[in-house]
Amino acid sequence: MNDPTSTVGEDTEESAPTCASCGETIVNEPTHRVLTSVENGQVSAEHFCDEDCRAAFVG
């Protein structure tokens, strides 16, 4: 994802994030989930297609 502050639903195939669990490109998915964490002062964000992919990644 090029601009993490972009408006929801503006992603294109080129700018959309990929699911950290299944690797699919997430383009304008209403079920899109993001898991954000901070470690050693660094922020990271993992994107997921839906709740099932998020749960598989975390679980």
C-alpha cells in the first residue's frame, strides 16, 4: 500500500495491500482487517482479507 492514510475503497491493483495470511491482493474488500503493532518504537501493520485470515495468522 503506497499511502497508509488513503481513503477506504480507493485502492487499485497496484496500490492495494496483500493479505499477510493468504497472499491475496485486498482491493476494496469490506471485510478487510488490519492488525497494528508497535515494537521498539517501530509501528507495523499487517493486512488481512477478512477475520478468518486474521485469526489464522494470529492463532
